[in-house]
Amino acid sequence: MLHAYSPAVLPRPDDWPAAALVTGYWFLDDNSTLPADVQQFLADGRAPVFAGFGSMTGLDPVQTATAVVEAAAIAEARLILATGWGGLDTEAAKAAAGRTGVDLCVVDNVDYRGLFPRVSTVVHHGGAGTTGTAFAAGRPQVVCPFVADQPFWARIAQEHGVAPDPLPQRSLTSEALAERLVVAQGAELRAAATGLGDRIAAEDGLAVAVAAIEQATTLTGSAGST
């Protein structure tokens, strides 16, 4: 049983069976290129906040997008907004940016491994993959959980000191998000995020997983030949 998350994030429980391994994250080599408009946006100013809720749609994408942009305005942050599966409305975000003066870049989706190391803060829904990528990037987070395991990962991020109190999606307002963005940019959270990212960078989850599979295959083959 291979568990593809970092032991620096969640240590392996002592009562697990010997066959249950915590390998570290399974990250492929990052050979992707960010879209030209995103690269230009990053080059044009200070590191932006990233906000995206992946496959989460939410009850009111217009209100949510407006609140996120208004929060960036309050926090005086540039913003990359990933609309994902529709949880953030593009037109509402652009309208709010025009009204508030936020420097905004809107994308449908983007490679997180390439982008997250270049942003100041990651605002997301708390999915296991997105949370792990933000951990590995060494960036502070603001987690806005929707459902399922997302509140769990929000709590783990907070316990590691890389995120302020979780902001559940149903409670997301511009003021509440702006407050957390300010906290996330504090020196203490930035240092904690960098430290956790460095520990994850020292791991090689893929190599550990491959070695375990090869060992299991060898043992199985040996047993079958006797």
C-alpha cells in the first residue's frame, strides 16, 4: 500500500502494518511552460496571489469571484485567477477588477507546479493534490474548503503554520479573505512555508514508490518460482 504524500506533512502512524508505506509526493519532472500571457503577467510586477478552486463549482460563482477580487484589492495584491470548472466567474472577476483597480490575470487552468513557486500566496479549496503542490512550492496558503477531505487538509496546513485559519467556502467574503491574505504574507508563515517546501524537496517519492514496487515484484516472482 503506497501512500503518495510527504512524511514531512503527515508522519507515518506507528500502528500501520509494515506493508503500508508513505513514499512522498509523486511529482514528475517539471518540463511544462506557462502560457505566454501568464509569463508576461508575472514579469510585469511583484509576485501575485493565486486563487483557484479547481473542480469545485460552488453555489454562486459570480459572488465568489467578486469577493476574491475585492479581497485582493483590500490586500493590495496582484491576482491570478484560475476559473477551473466554473467556481469563479470570468466576467464577474473582470468587472470587479475594473471597479477596484486590481491587476488581474484570468486563466481557465494552468500548471500548478510551474506557477506556484512564482506567486506570493496560494488561495485554494484544499484538495489533496493542490495542497501538496502548494506545500512543495514553499508558499503560504489560504485554504477555503468545500467538501470531503478538504477541511482535513486545511487543518493540516494550519497546523504546519503555513496557512491562517481555514475560510470555508460558505463563509467566504472579501473582508475575511483579505484578512487571511495579510496574515499569510507575514514573516512567520512565509518562513514556515519555505521550511516545509525545503523538506519536501529533499524527498523523492517516485523513487521510493518504484523501489517498493520492484521489491514486491521480485519477492512475488521468487515465490512463484519455488
